[in-house]
Amino acid sequence: MSDTSDDEIDPSIAALLQETEDSLPDSSRAAPKFEVVNAEEAKTQVKKQFAAQKEPKIDNKKLGEAVTDKVPEVDLSVKAFRPIEKYFEDTPGKMFDDPGYYKNCLTGEGQASQRLHQLLVKYLNCTDKKDRTVYRQQIVTAYWEFLRSLAPKMINPRIPDCKKMAMRYGVVLPSLFSPEQKDFFSRAIVKNVTGEPVLYVDEWMREIAAGRLTLSATDEVPQKSKGPGAEAQRIQQLKSKNSGKLQSIESLVTVKESERVNVEIEVRDRVEQLCEHQPIYGLEGHTMAYTDIQKRLFAEITTRFRQLQKIDRELSQYLKEFEEAKGIASTLESKESELQIDDQPQVGKEELMQEMTTVRQMAKMTCGRQGNQFPIFTREFFHCMDKGTGFRENVIRELAWIESVDPQCFCRIHKNVPHRIVPYTLLIPSYGDLGFCWEPFDRFNRITSRGRIVIPMYPRDLRTACLMAVGDLRWQVAKEKASFDWMTDGLTGHYYQYFDEHKMKGDVKAYFIEDYILWMTKESQGTQKLDKEVRAIFWRYLPFPQETKEKLKKMSLIYQELFQRDVNRSMSDGY
């Protein structure tokens, strides 16, 4: 987002400066007062602030128990998002009305908070456009250093809310809100009551610090660390890998048990038909021999018995593997419990700093090269409505809509069994418009692990940002499934061949995501926007629900032809 002209920016900045002056009684300048001048004074103020509370020493071993909205485990039995019953609280909270919000937010963070404060003072008081641009760029670095200082504290359940909101929404100075913005941010639901893996940055870092969420994958070669933390991380990786096997095998066991029940019902029905004998008229007390229809049942019953034998062999093998996986899980649990050390987080500070660096890179990617990377919330750049802001409930609403149009968007198929696995969704408070997939699944568990997508909280259009992220996820999962044949096989192979045949230039994935957005928003409504070849590829590999297909085939001969192809493929078992 480029800078606005002087005529546009001056009144806005003047309003910000005046509002800040009014909200701080002893201030002679527009920027808020921040009295802490060094780290020692910061520590002293923190001690004074918490002295009156007299709370017990934190036991890191019990921190997870204090958190009621931790990230949920993968549940393969869940088939859809639960409807959102409530998007906002009925009454606004008072957090952003606290006159000490800014000071409490920056207190105790040492040089990082001092640097940020100094730059905010200069930025809010500056009227020269060029100087403001320089200060904006400097604030970006200073703010992320400030967040790096906050990150290790997210695991503490007693951390002040203002610090969590600084990381969650980018709100450092509440006077930068407009009255309407303050109202719906104050009514935003704080805890994750949805049961979905959609997390704000503060929750993300809390889960990382607690060891419940692994570090995001990067291209850097991981350095081998030593000590209990390294061993705990290794066990966590083994647990993740074994968890995928455990869930997948359990799903296969359930499928085979269901198949067995169905075949047994068929056998029972046929045996009952076989045992029915009509009496012979004139020879009372005697019944007829098997009819021709009953004689054919012998072959059918024999076939069903062979099916049961095959199912039983597969089920026995799966049960054996399931039992072994359960034993491994029990062993890893016991080893993990032995490694629990009081007052020592499972993830070290270096790993947390690495994750914060990754999150900063994610934030840059949501904005793009020419985007506005200013990280602090200000009404100067925020232009979303309450339902268009990337709050957790709004994002889940959009993801649920996407899944209703593309039912297989979160499915991964293993041994012909589809597994619905909603990815971890990180909501980053940035003014970007680009959602994307960071990784399609955990490298240690390709079967049932969650992928990771990133969505900016303050985009111009939230639905488009979510569609970009899911489209990217679709592409990467299909590409990983095809492996070395990704340019010739499956969804990515057919799309790449179309891309190559038309001699298109640029990133093939970017073209795919653009077409995916058109597929979801236009083609699903019967508006033809895609090339004929792309429409045929998406119809087969990104199918709409059957009801939508039935509706589309009545709207155009093009969709009717694609629908008939489905029928032909199903009849030849070639789909």
C-alpha cells in the first residue's frame, strides 16, 4: 500500500495527534508518555505492578492445564465445521479503555520497548511525508524486536492482556482506534471456543512454547541442540509420526469393520432367501426344491464368503499394526513424562526466536513486495468492516463456505480412504491481502498431520485472502502426492500441461490460484470465466458437490457435457 498524498494524510495525522493528547493528561506532545528509561527501571516497575497480586510461582509443568482453549487434536470423525453461533460478545470489554494500556504494554521489555516508543513519538509528531516514511520503516524492525521480547512470555497465563493484544491485533496505542473500531475490537471473542485450529499469533507462540505445536518448517538446516529440550523435541517428532500412523490405521480398521458388517448383512439376507421353501400343493407336508433363483444364490454366497475372508485378513493385519502403534504411543508418553522438568519450558528461547523470525517472514508474504508492512494497528491504514476483519469466527465462516463449494479441499486420501484434516490457520495482524499455505503437512507425519495456512487479518477482501490460502494448500498437497510426476500426473500435471501448451509465462502456481478463485466464486454460480481446458481439469479434480453439479448441468450445455463425462467415467470405473 503506497503512501497517501499530503492533503489526505495531514487531517488524519492531526486527528490522531489531538486524540492522543486528549487521552493522556500530562502530555505536552502527541505521543504517549513512557517513563521507563532503562531495563533496570523496567524490572522495578514490573515487580511493583505484580507485588500486590501475591500469586504463587508459575509451574511450567501445569501451564497447559491452565489454558482452556488449547489447539484441538485431529479428529477424523469430524466431517464439517460447526456453525458459528456468536461472532462478537454482547457487551464490549474495557481493556482498550485503560489509560495505562500503552505504558503497561511496553513496560518490562527493555531496549526493544524503548526503541519502539522513541520511534512512535517521532512518527506521530512528524508532518513531513518523507520523514514519516523513514520512521515507518524503522518502526517495522523495532516492533518485531518488541514482539521477540514478548514471545517467551505468551506461555504465562498471567501475562497482561495488553501485551497479548499487541501481538494478536498489533494494538499498542488504543487512541489509534476510531470509536467504531474500538467498539468491535472490544467485543471480539478472546478465547477459542470453536474447537478449530485457527489461532492468533499470541496463541500460536503459546502453543509453540508449550511444545504442543512444532516449529514451522524453514529452508534453513536445523542445528542439533543438546539437553532435555532436544530429547523432548525428538520424542515429540516421533509422537507426531506415530500419531499419524495410529489415526490412519484406526480409520482403516473402522472402514474394514463397516465393510464386514455390510457383507455379513448381504450373506444373512441371501441365506434367509435360500431357506425359504414353498409348500407343494397336493403333497402337503413337503416343500419345493431350490428354485433357479435360489440356486444362483449359492454362487453369490460363495463370493460373499471370499470377500469376508479377504476383509478378515486385512482387518487382522490392521489390528496388529494398530496394537503395535498403541504400544509405541504408550512408550513415548512414558518417556515424555520422565523428561518433564519443573520450571523449564519444552521449547527453548532460541527456538521461539526462530519461530518469531518465521512469523515475521509470513507477515511480509501476506503484504507482498509492494504492500504496506506497517505492523501497528492504526485507523490510517485499517479500512475493514467488523465482518470483514480476520477475527477467528469470521475466518471459520469463510473456510466453511469454501468447504461447502469444494468439499474435498481439506481431504487427504490414504489407502483410498479420505481423511478430512483442517490445517492450522495462523491469523497475522497485517494490512496484506495475500493468504497462502506455508506447508501442506508435517514432514514427520504426511498422513494425518495438519498443514499450515496463513491469513492476514486486515485485507481488502477476507474471502479472497482465504481462497488464496486454500487454493495454495490444494496445489501443494496435490504436488506432494504426485511427487516427481507432479508435471505429468494428477491435478498439477494436467494444469501444468495446459500452462505449457499455451506458452504462459510466470509462476504456474500463481495462475492456478487465480483460476481457483474464479472457479469458486464464478463457475460455481454458472458464470463461465475459465478456459475450457481449465474448467474440465477443475471439474474432475476439484469437484463441486453433486447438488451443484446437478444445478449447473441445467444451466449450460458446457456443464451438461462435463456432467456426462462423470457418468461415463463412473460406468467404466475410470474416475
